[in-house]
Amino acid sequence: MPPLLPSRRIVMPQVLRFALPGLGNRWQRCLKESALMPATGLVELLRQSFIGGRSTRDFLSFLLTGEALHLVITMVSSLLFALAKRRAMRGLRRA
């Protein structure tokens, strides 16, 4: 086998099985707290919703829309990590 092929086919699937839960937790935390992702961060999303509500005096609809958008993004990313974890755990017996 070429030098990188065993790493890709043998080592990475075994490592990924243990790394995915931590990566999923870190991703969720980044979505909620980080300014590194200004388009999807919870603080930035609520700030923009508040600015939109302040300009139209309709705070509730803007904030509910912002929260619904954040909920959809969070649920989709959780689903994707669950699917990736299920794929990484295939072929293993469960206790």
C-alpha cells in the first residue's frame, strides 16, 4: 500500500469514532458563543434581530424568527453529527 493509504483506511476511521462526539460538542459551543462565526453565532443573530425589531417596533416577530433560525441551524448540525457518528460506529457490536 502507498504510505498514506493505511492511515486513511485504517487509522482515521478508528480515531474518528472517538473524536466525533467531542467535535460535535465543540461545534455546538462555537455556534452559541463564538464571534468567529458571525453569520450563525447566537449573539450576533440576536443582535441583528434586535436591531431589526428596533427599527420596526416589532421586537417579538424578529426575535422569534432569529431564534427559530438558530434552532434550525443547531438541529441540522446535530443531525449531521449523529449521522456521521452512526456511520463511524457501523460494524461494531453494541453492549
